[in-house]
Amino acid sequence: MEVELRFTDKEITPWGGMALMKRMLDRMGFDTALGGCGLPMPDPIAATRRCS
């Protein structure tokens, strides 16, 4: 993947940066790689108990 970096005088919002990051992660196949690395899945019931 090739990324071009350059400077600009335009205002950039944090949301614009997040959109760029999301596009980059999608192109890399990050979700597939993360799903195959054996990390434990979160327990939604335990998360609910922590919030109450």
C-alpha cells in the first residue's frame, strides 16, 4: 500500500483523520488479521455487570 503525505493549509477535522485511518485499515485487511490472531472474545454479560 502506498500512502502520499503532504502538507496543507486546509483545516482537517479529527473525523476526517479517522475516515482515512478506517480506509487504510480496510485496505490492509486488519479486521481479518485481528480475527485470526486468537484474541479472546469479550463477554457482553460481564461488560453489562461492570457498567451497573
